[in-house]
Amino acid sequence: MRALLFALAASVAAALPVHAENVTVDVTAIVEHPALDAVRDGVKDALAAAGYKEGENLTFVYKSAQGNAATAAQIARQFAGEGPTVIVPISTPSAQTVAAATRDIPIVFSAVSDPVGAQLVKSMDKPGGNITGLSDMSPVAEHVALIKEILPNIKKLGFLYNSGEANSVSLLAALKAEAQKAGIEVVESAATKTAEVQGATRALVGKVDAVYVPTDNTIISALESAVGVAVESKLPLFTADTDSVARGAVAALGFNYYDVGKQTGAIVVRVLKGETVGDIPATVAKGTDLVVNKSAAAKMGVTLPEALVARATKVIE
């Protein structure tokens, strides 16, 4: 009889989900916009695919700082106090505030362009401490080549950014180095909050041949303000964020941020399965998409080369 009971217990245990323990994953982003939202959704879907499902064995908490640094710090402190299994901060500002709030809870960041420059990790190979994650460092050399392909005679390129975002400062340095090789001068224009984006774009009119928007959360949150000025001034606007092309940019070569989220989620799963977070190398996201917007190009006085349109991952008419 006892043997039968043991056999029955074993069969019941075998039928249970592999991840029967309850875990909590807290996610935060500095602001809500399509790219960061896609990262969040990708993380959640990757967890589900690995057996961690909301309402069953996963508590998934999401909070946006709505572009406010003080709110981001408040969320970070709240998460640290609640003690979730893992915290996933999306974007450099959120990652920095979460890292400052806890040295104990595992942190897996996402969509951070320069984790070393942002002082989140000691090195990409050996992050150390309680943190690792995924970088979305833009392929800046390819961005310059893309802009040059569309505008062969470009001499000056405007760089629209928030000078307070560490990732944007790193991208500015990278862009200047690559643009110089192509004979292009970079002209900066900063906006420290969304209300300043339109004015910062207007400041570039008459000074540059095109505008480039990096993966800067402040600018992308108010992208329509920049696009409005670009259309009015016939000033071609390019972005590093592919989701922004549908919102009026000419073209972008960048990551599919839902895939970035799934890649981030895969790291979270490794932590949930018991790996030490600081021993997992921080990596750069894989894959790039080319998205072009023919309508936006026409409004900004640009004709897209047929060869470029032909190889685009997505064409917006």
C-alpha cells in the first residue's frame, strides 16, 4: 500500500509544472513609448514560454515613471522594499535608479545603450554584483551609411538628444567618430524634457541638412513635435528606433524591441533557474531591422533609393 502511495505521489509530482514555485518579476521603464512597451511585452512572453505564467506561478508588476526622474527613484525604492525575485528596469535612467536602490535583489536591465559608461556593470563579460542585462547599443556606423545613402551630399547632421541621458551622451560620441569618417559634421541640440523637443528641433533648422534622433527616451516620447518641425522645414529626420518610423521619421535601422524583450526575458529565466546574476555576461541585443516611410520621406523632400526600399524589412507607404 505504501509503495502504491509513493508511486501515486511521484506521478502527481511529475504532472506538475516544472516551475511550480511562485516568483515575482517587477518591471519598470522611464516612460511609455512603443519601443519600451514592446520590451516589456517581450519579457513577459519569454517568461510565459519558459513556464512562468501570470496568474499561475508568476506575479508580474509593471510601473512607468512617466518621464519623471523623481518618480523613477520612488518606483525603484518601492520595488527594493517589496523584495521581488528579479527587477527588470527598461532604459538607462530606470536601470541607474534601480541599481542605486538595491545591492541584493537580482537586476536584469534592458535597452541600455552603454552599461559600462552608465556605471551599471564593471565590464560586459563580468558584470559582478547583483546586475546584468541586455544592451541596445545602436549600430551607429550603419546609421551614418544609411543616411549617406539617402542623402549623398549631406554635410551637417543634427543630433537631437537629452544631454542628461547617459546613453545619449555615449551615442553622441560614437556618432561624431563615425560621421567624421564620412565627412559629416554633427551639430548638437539638447532638450532635457519633452516640452523642449519642438524648440530644440527648430534650433537646427537652417543649420543642418538632416536630423538624427538616437534611442533617447525624452525625444522619442515627443517625436511628433520633432516630426512636425521637420515636415514644415523640409528637413529629413532619421531615428535609431524602428518603431518611430511609423510616427513620421524617414527611416531607421535598429532593433525589433519585442525581440529585445524576449532576449532579456531569457536572461531573467536563467536567474530564476538559479544562476548568479553577476556571473551572467551582459550582452548586446541581436538583430537589426530596416524600416522606411515613403510618405514621410516625400513630406520632407526626400526620394528614397529603390534599392533601399527593396531591401527594407518593412515599408510604410
